[in-house]
Amino acid sequence: MTGALHVFDEAIAVTPLPDATFTARTHPAYNNMVGPFGGVIAGSVINALQQHPDALGAPLAFTVNYVAPVAAGEWLLRPQIVRTNRTNQHWLFTVEQGGGIVSSGSAVFGVRRDTWGDTEATPPAAGEPADHEPVWFPEVIAWDKNYEKRFVTGRWDAQSDDSTSTLWVRDNPPRPLDFPALASIADVFYPRVFLRRGGYVPAGTISLTTYFHATEAELAAQGDDYVLATAHSARFVGGHFDQHGQIFGRAGALLATTAQIVYFKDAASAR
Amino acid sequence: MTGALHVFDEAIAVTPLPDATFTARTHPAYNNMVGPFGGVIAGSVINALQQHPDALGAPLAFTVNYVAPVAAGEWLLRPQIVRTNRTNQHWLFTVEQGGGIVSSGSAVFGVRRDTWGDTEATPPAAGEPADHEPVWFPEVIAWDKNYEKRFVTGRWDAQSDDSTSTLWVRDNPPRPLDFPALASIADVFYPRVFLRRGGYVPAGTISLTTYFHATEAELAAQGDDYVLATAHSARFVGGHFDQHGQIFGRAGALLATTAQIVYFKDAASAR
């Protein structure tokens, strides 16, 4: 890791301006079919907030709403600290291009304290990463090349009556896990409607919420190893579906939980 | 329902001001131990946004961050339409008292279209509402009186190694279900840490996200009947825990999914 930045660090790089806003640029390596991969917008916002001189603690909750297509090029992050309490801090933010808002949302940062704890969620049976072949999405999805994905179940090119996908995944090339990376991996699942419908359906995330559970020690222990990511939908109705996901570390710690609501369009809706 | 308003309608009442803000008042019937029940703030915000002259479609996603204690009395809702697209609309909002922000968040409204659909989530085994006695929280929790809660599992006064609570619940007295009511019921679960620790622990919701799946036909069919609400935590760590919930209609339709991140303090954190 001497010399060149990791491509993810290039993509999430932000430049603080004197008025406490930040500029960033879309990165061609994280292009999606239309516009940038949503995960890298999420990761960039988390990266910026963590660098803010008044940030308190670490990311705890994050909601980003994908409001309008993000064009290739520069964007502006305008964060607002709504309130800083003793152990948590509330943010609102907008992502702007050409004076218009293209994403918006909120974040909560928190100070972790020493308390009783327990994890009830259990990682799905997944064997070892080496038990599963890496799978790549079609060439048209640039960002895919930056995530090595070893599907345990629910490959993108399958059809199933169960919307669950479970995969071992890590940055490609490997990169130590941190909160921006976790925020981005929360969006690494392809749209669940593909799996249910057995093929491509126009779809896009509208709103994404992630809760960060990882401790600093767990992130350090994780290093650049694979995480185990699993997601499923509860309901598809009226042109939208939800997705609920969990991200476990290599040793089984629940690092994050995540949910999103997604727009989709299929034959029936085109009538 | 002739004459007097339902107490929930009293509590979520909002008054539009000429500048497109709204005023509301806390209602003593929905007091929590400290300040108002979070659900009724959520319901009031949804109620106001639905009344906004420029609102498009129906609530689809909603995130509210509980930033600071809400004092008894009047509060101001300042909604901002971030962008209106063809089939969805993005909002940011703040709830203010005395010039300070006490809650903030975002909402997405959407137009439902005729598409393929399916529900993968299945209601937990729960028998009939009449199979379970109504349970009431201690007198100090005023809002509790407005929800008839028939616990199937995970009563608030129990201890369990499983954080799941499942209950039949409806407004008391009964009231036809709508989006504000659903937004409020999403917060009807007491803190999961009580169930795990077998008693009261200081705790408060920091951020709550709800996705609305209910169709207009399902809401109409539901009427003022019970919904089946279930919630559990995935992880308790560092003074926070998450909660993931589902709300099913009487006939089994998945009306909403909801998640929240909650602050808690126990003996270990007081050291």
C-alpha cells in the first residue's frame, strides 16, 4: 500500500472547503449502469463527516436518499450539524450538483460506551470464501470490478422464489475495512427483483439506511479479509420493494445492519 | 365517530401556516416517561406532509431522528421538498421548539403503480387477538393507554434471551388505520433491552426508519382491526442496540417494515 491510493480511497476522496462544505468527484471505476454506484456516494459522505473538525465519535446510523441522477464530475456535500449531545451527534446533509440537490439524508454519530452486550443475529451457513468461485456482473457495471464477490446463494444470474443472496465480499484489491467501506458494502447487493424475476428489471435504490455496530477492535481484527453479507426482501408491491441486510465480519461479528427501499419497473407497470 | 375527535387525531393535529410550515402541540395522553411518545411525533409529521398542498402520492419511506427532548407544548414542523420526480418525492424536515431543532429527518413519498408483487415475510404464529389478554405498561407511561396490546410473546415484564416481542395491537379506542397511525405503531415496541435484561434500563430511540408497503385497499380492508406487530434486535453493543420490526394486517398483509437504533445505559456504562 505504498505509493498509489486504493481505488476506493480515490473514489471517496473529499476536499474540505473553508465554509465547512466538501467537494468530491464521481470516479469512473465506480460507475453503475446510470450514474455512480450508490455505495460510493454513501462512503464518500461518511468519509467527509468523519473528517469534519466538529465530528463526535463514530458513525452509528446513516440514511441517504437518492433524489436524482448524479452526473459524472464534481459534487458538493453540504453537511449541517443539527445538534451535538453528550454522547451523540445529529447531521442532515445534501449532495448538490449545479445548484440542485441530487442526494440528501441524515447521519447520527455516537460515542461507544462500555455496556452489557450481545448479538442475536447469527451468520448464515456459508463455508469458507475459498469454497465459492468469484462471480462478476456484466461488463456494463464498472463498480463491480472493485468488489470480489463469492456468492454462497442467490447469484445475480439465477432465479429463485427466495430473494435471499448471501456472499463473501471484499474490496478488490483488498483494503482494510473502515466505516466508509462498510457504508459502501451495504449497497453491494444487486436489486432483489432480479433474483425473483430471473433477469434484469429496471430498478434503483430510493433510500438506504445503515446502522453501524462494529467496534474499533472488530474493524482492526477484520483487516482486509472478507465480510459475509446477506440480504433479502420482505415485500414487492406497487413498483417498490424493501431489502434488509446484515454484514458479518470474518470472525462472525455483526458489523452492520442495513435496509433500503427500491424502485422497480416491470412489464405490468409499463402497461 | 360522530362529534369528538379520536385522541390520536387530537394528538397528531397540525395547523398549516402561510409559509408552508406547520404547528402542532404535544398531547398529555401521549406522554412517555420523559417527553412525548416518539410514535406520535412520527405520526404528526406524516399527517402534516400528507396535507401539504404539493405532496405527491403516499408515504413510502420515513426516517426521524430524535435529536433532543421535546418539551410539553407547541412545536413547529419545517418541511422542505427536496425534489419531486415523476413517481416519487423527497423531503427533509426539522421539528423545532424555541428556535432549536428537537427532531429531524427525511421522507419519501411515492406513487404506487401496477406491477408484479409478492410478499416473502410471513406473520409469526399468533393465534387470534382474543387468545391473549391485554397488557398495560406501568401507570407512568401515559401513551400506553391509547394502545390495546395483546402480547403473543415477549411481554414487557418478562426476561428472555430472545429479544423478540410479538403482539396484536390497535388504537384504544379502535380507530381506522392510516399512514400516520402506522407510523406511530412502528414505535409501539418497548425497548428490547428491557426484555433481555429483565427490567427497566434507561433507553431512548435515536433514529427510526419505516417503509410503508400497505396499499390503499389493504388499509381500507384493515379498518380499525388489530395489526400483528413483531420486533427483535440483532445486536446490543457499546450502549446502543438496533430493532427490526414488521407490521402485518389482520388478514396477513405486510403493511410496514421498521427499524430503529436505540441508546441504552446499564450498570456497566455507569461505572
